[in-house]
Amino acid sequence: MAWGGGLGRAPPPPGARRTGRDLAELVRLPAVLTAPGDSLAGAAAAGWPNGRRSWAMPAASSCFYLAGMALNDYADRELDARERPERPIPSGRVRPRTALALATGLTAAGLGIAGAAGGRSALRVAVPVAAAAWTYDLAAKQTNAGPAVMALARGFDVLLGAGGRRQAVLPACAVAAHTLGVTWLSRGEVHGGSPRAGWAALATTAAAATSAALLPRSSRRASAAGIACAAGYAATVGGAQARAAQHPDAGTVRTATGVGVRGVIGLQAALVASTGAFGVAAALLSAGPLARVASKVVSPT
């Protein structure tokens, strides 16, 4: 699952040996920290249906996310050769077939983990996650349906943690709404966007934050924690999107997209905190600073 491209380092001489950093840049490694919270939010909403195996669904989510990133660059290799020649594939640091093989292997790993931990019920949700991600990268990304398909992938990812249970529908819709706005805004990363895209992204952020704040609470403490996390998410992500709406140049849009990619962690924490799983919510929030630091080394967009 991917949200656009990003700036990388200067390309090495042709034939240079592939390194771990090249692959990390290919899959936007820091951004994978935003993936586990999807299935954790779903699991928390559904009462942790997989019990001790709940750790497995975040691992599957991470595999799907990394697969989507690799597939994104494979699908965009010709466009990137014109617009982002510093990316791993057009610069010659990673071969297209390597990216495709990596995407295929990671997708298979995600499906295998989900099936082993959750059985057929988990696979019934994991398959649509993978299908939506591949459809987005290979067919829908450049169409008007692209943001909706990407939002669908992240929404299904939330349901993955819940085993498809209906209790996770509202959290899934909140994450999907966030994804819709960020994906739409990310289309202006290279050539600049439009005020309309920025305001639309801000509207989806407001809707996601409101949904998280209005979720049924397990206690007053859960209510306070959920609202606080939702407010922090709205201020951080919404502030960046408001600036992109007012000044939709490529640099501002790219910054807002990066904030949005990382900012979903705050939304996930709000959704988890509302169930009273404070330890899990705190662990998710701790991933935010780590993602910001890592993003200085490898771009998450």
C-alpha cells in the first residue's frame, strides 16, 4: 500500500551493487511503522478475537504495506524515470524484477501469516487487503478511483485484526477516510496540488477525528484518552493539510503528505485508547517519534 513517491539520494554509477538502504528506500521502510496500528485498532474494537495470536495480524499488515510500496515503484518505473530519476529503480540501484519479486513474496508472507494465525476467517479479509493494494498500484492509481481503492485497502486492513467482525466497521471507516484524503493530496507531491485537494483532505481528517472521538467508550478514562489522541491527530495532520490548501506548491504538499502518512498513528492510538487498551495505544504513539527520526534517513513518501 503506497502513498506516492519521495526524494532520495543521488543515483550511483550504473551497475552499482544493491544495498540494504536501496531496498529500504524502495519500500519506504520508516512508513511501515504506520501499518500495525490498523489491525490493532480492529482487534481492540472486536475484543481481541485472536487472543495470544493478535501479534500476527500487525505482522501481516506490515507485509502487505511493504509489498505495496515495492509494487508501487515497479508500476511507476517509467513515470519515475522522468519525474523522480533518483528513485531506486530508475537510478539502477534496484532492478524492476527484484521489486516485483519482493512485492510478491511479501504479499504471500502476509497471506500466510494471516491464515496461520486466524484461519479462513482471517484469509477472507486478508485476500481483499492484498487485492486492493495490487489493484491500486497496477490499475487504479492514476484514475479517479485510485484514492478510494487505497482507502478500501486500509479499511480492510483494520477489519483484518477484527477477523471481519462488525464491531470494527467504524474504526475501519475512520482509517479509510484518513487514507482517502492523504492519497488524494499526495497526487500533488511532484507538480503541486490544488486548494480543493487540500481542503478535501482536511475534511476527511476532521471526519476521521470526529469518528474516533465519538466511539463508544469502556470508561471515562478511555473517553478522555481517546478524545485527547483524536485531538492531537486532528491538530497535527489537519494543520499540515490546511497549509497545503493555502499554499499548494509541491514542497508544501509533499510535507503535508509525509505528516499525513505518519499521522495515522495518532488516529490508530485514539481508536485503541477508546477501548481501554492504554498500553497498546501508548506503544503506537511511541512509534510516531521513531518514524519521524527514521524519515530523516529514508523518505516515507
